[in-house]
Amino acid sequence: MPNTTYPNYETKFSTSPVEHKANTDAQMDLYKRDEKTQKAPKILPFELEDTQQLIGDVTVKMIEFRNKVHSSNISEVDKKAVDEIIDNIITSLTMTLPRQMDKLYL
């Protein structure tokens, strides 16, 4: 005996083309509004609370390293290369990393 609680479905090729006229603006507005109200506060979890102190410590160590390199007897070209590397690291630590951390969904 066939199960009659479910409707019968046809499995044949459709002759009408698919129409792509859906207007999703209202749905996108709803999602954007929900996203604003459902974001967590920008408070770092306890494992990341010491991140700012760590960034500061690394920056100080990099500056100390730069000073040691400048007081050593290496060529000016090497000193400039070290300066460039240290500047890139410090910029990443102080500028890029905090911006990336702000983007975290906590």
C-alpha cells in the first residue's frame, strides 16, 4: 500500500526557464540590521588580555636590537637593511595587528 500522507512528486524535465528576478534588498537589510545587534562586545578573552603588553615588550626589544646593531662594526648597508626589517615589524605590531584584532568576531 503506498504512503498517501506525502504528495506525489514528478521527476521530469521542466519546460519553463528559471526566472532570476528575485529582489533580495529587503533580506540583505534584515541581515545587516541583525548583524549590528548581534555582535559581541570588543572585549578580548582572558587568554589575550596581555596582548598589548606583549606588543609593547616586543617593540622595546626590537628598538634595543636596533641600537645594538648601530653600535656594532657592520656595514652601513646591513644597518639600513636591519632598520628596514625592524621598522616593518614594529609597524605590523603597532598598526596592522590591532586593526586585525578589531575585526575578530569575539
